[in-house]
Amino acid sequence: MRTIIVGGVAGGMSAATRLRRLDEEREIVVFERGPYVSYANCGLPYFVGGVIRDRDALLLQTPQSLAARFRLDVRTGHEVLGIDAAARTATVLDAATGETSIEGYDELILAVGASAREAAGHPGIPTHTLRTVEDVDAIGALVGAAEDASALVVGGGFIGLEAVENLVRRGVRVTLAQRGPHILTPLDAEMVVPLEEELRRHGVDLRTSASIAAVEDGVVVLDDGGAVRPDFIVDASGVVPSVDLARSAGVRLGPTGGIAVDARNRTSEPHIYAVGDGVEKVDALSGDEALVTMAGLANRHGRSVADVIAGRDERNTPALGTAIVRVFDTVAAKVGWSERRLAAAGREHRVIHTHPSSHATYYPGARPMSMKLLVDPATDAILGAQIVGGDGVDKRIDVIAVAMAGGITASGLARLELAYAPQFGSAKDAVNQLGYVADNLRTGTTRAIQWHELDDALAAGATLVDVRTPGEYAAGAIPGAVNIAVDELRSRLAELPAGPVVVHCQVGQRGHTAARILSQHGRDAVNLDGGYRTWAAGASVRREALVGA
């Protein structure tokens, strides 16, 4: 039996090595059009920034090492030009000789990935993506050639943010142009405010609602009216599935534009499989087709397709879209859907904001986190989560991702038994605290409104009560709020006018206590979810929206 794999790196090489472990006799041939078949593409930005100093550390395997350990026939510099699905053959060009060959197969795996959304360059300004080792070499040369280099990074997604951070580390003056009103669009607007502040704190010229309108004489004109003169451009505006080869072979594409596969990675053509960033996944929440470009999924599906070819009953699980990025000293992570996406889909949801510390506050080094949980109000199922902070963000988002995969409800987070020592967490872990809030809302123990619902509540006649201390109130308060500290609330109930009351504290916990006091004294009381801190982030979002209008 002969298996051809088109493309290396994550999906292709995971498939090749797993297939060899399962089938010692099979002939396995990997065609990779570039010079490198196995490299750490997620580490590329950090080589640009000098965090990873050894270039060879990025090159995980070579054709020679793969042949020695796995008896794989890996041919770099070989591009598959076409596939005849009926004949089960592939036409392959050897770039070194210019010769083509016809290669037969019993099974073929497409692992060609995705390509940059905007491949066109810009006149007079070197433009590169940040997806390959060649890209890194070119960008590194540009940084080294200029004494005071400047760069324009286009796109504020995960790759764009990593590019910005690492260019700044190299002393490059960076402008970041983001097409939408906020960076990192998989997160909701109020959650990315700390990330945008972090960028500006490190000298990044952040231009939101801006994209390239024209390039003239080395000057990039942005459609927000601004202009920059960068030494080079890093295009991180996104990727699209690489599907030309699949389309020419008669393989069906799905509604997202990616290659359509079933749960076993089989395409519409018998004996042709597909894995990686160019392939549609199944969304865990909706069951619909989705493009999820994550290295973890590419590796996992590369392994599973090898199992299928070897005769095992293996199926892919739906994708949650778990992701994480660091922006200088701030970390952001997400899983599942955002509030914006849920609202756009018309899906009912409940929102919870909390602001716990990364570990016990009495132990040195604790940092605040902002956490957001999206919950189905009918079933208590977790629909998504977002976390921004420092240490400990990765641990908490992974716990929630596992909970989602295992069917643990939002209230069920309260009952998780998690590792505790003061340098790692709190006796009531941040994830447990989300569960407590979720359970209080589920059972009606407390009621809450969101930061963007406050204006309507006040317009309808509600009284806003700030239950923080007078000192906290003086340092910054929501306009119109009455300050009665929670410890004085019982003795000052008569000061509150009749009608509904909205209470808030700094992060929501004292507000919950105040709401319970008021409700047990017969008052119609709700807590402002996430407290003043979430409202302040939301107020920043509203101000930017007004400026944009």
C-alpha cells in the first residue's frame, strides 16, 4: 500500500509519523513544495523577537531524520501540480530539476493548509506574511538592515499581536492597523481594552478602524485619514484555505470555502483525505461547518486520519476554538463563542464577569484577571469564556475548555476540585468563583444586569447605589451613583428612594452581598455584573464608538 501526503508541518507530519507507527510495511511519501517539512511555525514570531535565539531549534525534523527514524520518503522542493482522483495519481514537479513525474497512490492526504488573505505586495515597501521560515529570515534581515527600523503590521489578530510584540522587542517602531474597531475580534470589546492599553503602553501606534487605502512613494495611506512611512509591512490580515489543488481534483468544498470532510477526514473523493487549516471543522456549539485554524487541531486530525487509513474506528470531535496569546505582560485566552457572536446568531445567553486574582492575594505577585463566562440560561451549559490577565490565564481557560468538552455545566464549575497552594491559586479558585456566580443566577439567588444595560435601567427609574468605600467612590464613580458602603447598608435603607435599585461594587462580590440584603428587605435589587471595573472598560468602548460615529 502506498500513501501520498501533500504538505508537511503539523497535519501532514503528524499523519505520516502516526501512520508509520501503525503500519510498518506501508510506503509513505511526503511531498512538500517548500524547503522545510517540519518546523515550529508557532515559534516563528519569537525568533524574530530574539526570544528564541537558535534558528535550528525551530526546525524540528529533516527529511534525513524522518527517513532514519520513521522510514518516510520525504521530498522537499516538490510541488503537487494536480491530482487525478479516478486514476489515483498525482503530478509532481521537482523544483530542482524542473522535471515532473506521475505518482500513484492507494490513499492520498491533503495537508496544504491556508495562505495569506492578501498576497499582493505594496509598491516600494517590502511586504511579508509571518507563516514560514523564509518569512522570518526576510523580516529578520529587514530589521537588521535599518538602524531605526519602523514597521506597519496589518491585522490585530493572534499572529499580528505576536508580530507586534516581537518587533518592539527588537527596537522596531510599530504601527498596528486593525480593520475593525478593536483588536482580537474573537474576544468581546470590553475584554480587549486592557490589551489595547498594553500595546499603547509599549509605544505601539494602534490604529483601529483602519486599513490600507493606498501606497504612494513609500507612504502608506490609511482609510482613517492617517499615513505612515514604514520600512516594511507585516501582513497579518488573516488566511484563507488553500483549496486550488483540492478543487482541481474534484474534491467538494464546504460553505465556508474550506475542504469539506466527514468525521473521519474523508473528502468527497474516495481515497482522498484532508487535514489542517484548509479543512472545515464542526463547531462544537452549533454543529455547523467552521474554519478553525489551530495547530492543535491540525496535529490531532493528522493523527486521527492515520488511524482511519490504518483501519481504526476513529472520529474527530467538534472544535471549541480554544486559543491564547500574550501581548507583552498581558495574556488573553478564549474558548467557545463570544457574546457578540451569540447575539448575532440570536442565541439566548447569560453573561458573567468576574475579576479574581491569579492566586492568593497575601502571597506576593498576585495579579488581577478579568474573566467572562457565557452561559445558556435554559440548560446552564457553558457557551464560551474569555480571560485576560497574567499568570494563571492558561490554566483557567484549559479547565473551562475541559469542562465544556466533558459536559460540565456553568454551575458545575463550583464543584470542581482544583489544585491549591497560595502561589498557584485560591482556596476558592477563580474557576470555582465563576461557578458560584453561575449557580446564584441559575437559582435566582441573585439577579444581574450588564454594563451596557445600565443606562436603560436608570432611564426607567432605577436608583444606582455604589456600595464601595467612600475612598473608592472618590477615586472614580459612575455618574449619578449614590454612595452607601455595603457595611452601612442595613442601617441606611431609609435613605433609598422607592423603586428598583441597581447596586455595584468594584468587581461584583460586594454588590452581590448588597443585592441579597436589599432583596431580603423587600427591595427590587439587581447587581451590576462585574462591578465598576467591567463598567469602566465598557465605558471606554462606548466612548470610542461615539468618536467613531
